[in-house]
Amino acid sequence: MRRTLLAVLFFVALVAIWAALVHAKIWSPVLLPSPRSVMDYLTSAARDGTLFSASGVTLRRLLVGYFIGLAIGLPLGLLTASLTFAEDTIGVLALGLQTLPSVCWVPLALLWFGQTEGAMLFVVIMGTVWSVVIATDTGVRTISPIFARAARTMGSGPFHRWIYVILPASLPHLISGMKQGWAFAWRSLMAAEIYVTILTGFGLGHLLHYGRELNAMDQVIGIMLVIVVIGLLADKILFSPWERFLHRRWGTGRT
């Protein structure tokens, strides 16, 4: 309760500082709209369904690309952690491509897939896969070798050791990798929606882009706040409970 109250007071203070800056007229209202004007835009967009429709389209694209990226990245990460050849090839490739900004995949996606959903899906997948590969590889390598040695001493075979020893022990790190992959998927999708214009559905990135085109800073800031809120909710609902459970389960949580 105390932590929640402190968090609420912190954000109230941020809004108050924001309102004070607007009132002081340090910047033009065109560049820095008031909190009230941003709230008015969000209320209007929610009433006409634009906000919910765009959020639904964006979340659908995000979830599809993210889970495909996980399905590719987790096995590759486990492979690079277990085979030296994979580490020297796939691992190096993942390390190089993970440093590549997500927006760099957009021109390639447009050339290969055109202005289609496939282009957006490709950008999200490429933004997710390599961070998941690196996080999974790092997580598996941080497991104490004594676990595998003890299992081998008790007669555990390679497959049994991976399924019942290594994977369960690396789950806290895998969840952290999935969380990191989710953040990269968000960034990738926003880059894709800003630069790829399609008629099959306008997402939050498109609203952000059109707000910039129209110099509607209340729309730009409002959509940015929506993106932040969705990201925080995803962390609190999807990842944080699993992280707390696994850390308690393995005795690695804070006391």
C-alpha cells in the first residue's frame, strides 16, 4: 500500500510539473500541450472508438510477431548455449543483429513484402528473435555447473538433464529474456507502423505518425502515454507474477 501511494504521488507530481511548465508559457502550446488537452484528445478518441480500435490492431500484430519470435529465439538460444559451433556462428550473428536498430529492418521489409501486414510482422520478429537468443544463451550459461554434474552422477542422460535440470534452473533467466524480447518487439512494431502505411488496420504507431503530420501534439503525447500504460500493464500482468513466483520457487528472491 505504501509503495502504491508513493508511486501515485510521484506521477501526480510529474503531471503538476507538466501543468506548471505549460502555465509558465516557456514553450508554445503547439509544442507542449496541457495535460487537459491531452486528456480531451484521449477521451474523444475513446468515445469514437479510434483509440480502442488502434490499440487492438497494434496488440494483435505485437502478440503474433512476439510469439513467433519466441518460438524461434528460445530454441536458438538453447542451441548456442549447448554447442560451441552454434555459439561461434548463430551466437555471433545474434550479437551483431541485436545491435541493429529495429527501424533498419523497415526498408528491407518494404522491399520484400511491400505495404502489407507481412512487412510489419517481419520487423517485429526480427526485433524480437535476436534479443531472446542472447538472453536465453546468457541465462543458461549462468546456471551453476554443479546441477548438471549432480544429475549426470545420478544417471541422468542428456535429454533428461536438459528437460528436468537445465531448463527449470534457467527459467528465471528465460522469463527475463522474454521480457526483454517484449520490449524490443514494442519498439520494432512502433517503427514499422510509423513507416509502413497499410489499409488493413491503423495501429497506435499510425496515430502517432498522423499526429506528427498534423502538428497535433496532444495526439502525439496522448498516444505515447497509451503505449507506456500498455507496456506497464503487460509487465505487471504477464511477466512480474512469473518472475516473483520463479524467484520464490528457486529461493533467489529478495527477503
